[in-house]
Amino acid sequence: MSTRNGRAVRFDRYGEVEELYVADVGFDDPGPGRVLVEVHSTGVNRGEGPVSISSCRGAFAGTRPLEFPSGQGSDWAGVVAAVGDGVSDVEPGEDVFGWTDERAAHATHVDVPAEQVLHRPAGLHPATAGALHVAGAAATASVQAVAPQPGETVVVSGAAGGVGQIAAQLLQLRDVHVVGIASAGNRHRLREMAVTPVAYGASGEETRANLRSALPDRVHAWVDVHGDGYVDLAVELGIPADRIATVADPGAADRHGVHARGTADADGREDLAALGHLVADGALEVPVVAGYPLPKVRDAVAELERGHTAGKIVLLPQE
């Protein structure tokens, strides 16, 4: 069995972003039914294992405890480096994308089950492919949960972020009018997407006033990818609980009985393949706003935590 020299992001305890470091790691040939991928792009996402700084601080220690040293990262794109026995769908040298459930994508290589590896369509840029699974699956599950119908109006809170932009576009593909809540600085981006922009205010009351002035007579559904009280506001506006979904506020979901659907609720392979083809065909845009080499992982996570990024942030492990 050969071993390839590589690197991977690690942290040894819960804490701040300074706990993240890059370690030298050996990657063996994959076992039966598995694929070793040379990672060219991997997304930085909120709320996925220890990828987000909130997890690194131990926010999920009770429900998703980690074994240290821990890795991080879920979605990735790259080139097949080796395949294990029984794998016939992909071959070394092929362009692929996919995901891992093992907190391991922020690395030069990732070893994954073959069913989590998809061929990358020619029109899908590797940087975009490497940031597609987590945000795309969360957006897909949320949109499906609220069952949008042609001609309806749906609000997306957090519409300028990675998940929000995908959700807004998936809604539009169903002939839905989308109202997007985001910072005033992202108004132009939402207008480019043909989304009606609403700026959140300095207070909840100001946000409510901004929203009410922009809304038509009736709002049919609400997709919340931001949290911070938006589920409460949707309920206050009279939207039925079964037409509200959140990926960011499980407490509000419990209080109001709304959908709490995210990445884990999507059909991983089928939905990711569909998203990849939508991007490759130009029907869906997933902007990558920043790319960092692996040693700059702290900077990448810090930028994500500052917020207001109108798109996805990725690590580029081969740089």
C-alpha cells in the first residue's frame, strides 16, 4: 500500500479560530468501495461540524462531540488519485466533486465512499463544485419543505449568503417571486438576481417596517437561512407553520412547529448531481467570492464569521 504525503487542517480542542492549524498527513491507498481524491477546492461553511468557528468553540459539543485531533470540511472538488477494489464508476485522473461525512475535506486529499463521488460536468468550475454540497443541499431541502407554487411570493432571510442565493434561485426556477432580506450593501447583488431586496434594520422593528413596505398583500412562504428572530417574524405575519422552513434557528422551529430542514435532509447524491448540472448549464449561479490556500484557513474562517459575504468562500489546498 502506497502512502501519499499531504496536509490537512486540524484542531486539538474547542476554542477560537487560532486553534486551527495545518498538519502533515499521510494518505494511504483507498480501501474497497472507496476513492482517494486530490482536493482542488473545498468550501468553508457555517454550522458544519468544526468548520465554523462556532463549532470550534464547542457549540455542538453536547450533540456532536468530536474526537481530537479533529479535521474539518465537508464539500470538495478535485481529481481522482486512486480507487479501491470494487470501484468502477470513476478512474484515476477524472474530474470529480462530492462530499464527506468524516470532517476531512479541508486537506490536500480526501478518502470517501464511492457513492459520495460524482463526475464533474465540464461547465462546472472546480472552485464552485467544491462549495456546492453543504449550501446547495440546505437550500434544496428548505425550498422543498415549503412547497412553493408558481406565482407565489416567498421571503428568504439571509438571501445574499451562500445558502440564501441558491435558495432564492431555486425558488425562481419554480416561477416564484422572491423577497430577499440582507444587508443594504448587498442590495445590488439581489437586484442582479431579480430578487426584491429588503435591508434589515438596526432593530427588529426597523426590519419589520422595511419588510412590510416591500411586501405584496400576501406572503405565501418563508425560507430562513439566517436565524435571529426571522421565524418569529414569519409567524407574526400569519404565514402557516407548514410553509416556513429554517436551517438556522432550531429553537424557533421547536417553538412554532415549522420545518427545520438542512443539508442532512436532502438526497445527497441525487440533489448534488441536479445542482451541478444546473450550474453547468447556466441556470444557477453560485458565486465564489474568496479563495484561500490551506495555510490561510484561519483567515478564511474569520472572513466567513464577519458575515456580509455575498457568496461562497473556499480553500484551495493545492496552492
